[in-house]
Amino acid sequence: MVLPEEAESGDTAAHGEGGLAVDAVVVFSGGDQELARTELQVALETLLRRLPTLEPAVPPTDLKRMEGLLVGGLQEVPVRW
């Protein structure tokens, strides 16, 4: 990424049409939580793709929720493959 203050006057990566400076900013809209959610999603998709027979070892009704979390969570998720 080229920051506008580092760009040369003819650098089209940092300047738009007519040579006007364009701010280059990368933002994760949800902050750390959104990044963590994305990382978890990628990890689970990869795990399920590599272990296609992976399945829960207990019925969903037997899963125990963690107390005190605002967003919820499970104490453990037993699996078999």
C-alpha cells in the first residue's frame, strides 16, 4: 500500500484522475471481534473440508453453554470422525 504522502506526483496508485490524492485505508469494520469471527469461520471450513466425516458426538441438547458470556458459547463440542 502506498500512502499519499509517500507517493510521487505521477503515481496512479495513490493519485486518482487529475493527480488528486486518494486516501488509502484498510479497515476491518467490526474490529477484533469481526476478525476473530472471520478467522474462526475459515478454520472451521478448512477443518470440515479436510475431515468430511467429522460430526457431533452428542445431540445438540447435550451441549453445555458457558455462563457469563455476552455473546454465548459452549464449554465443549465433542466430535467424532
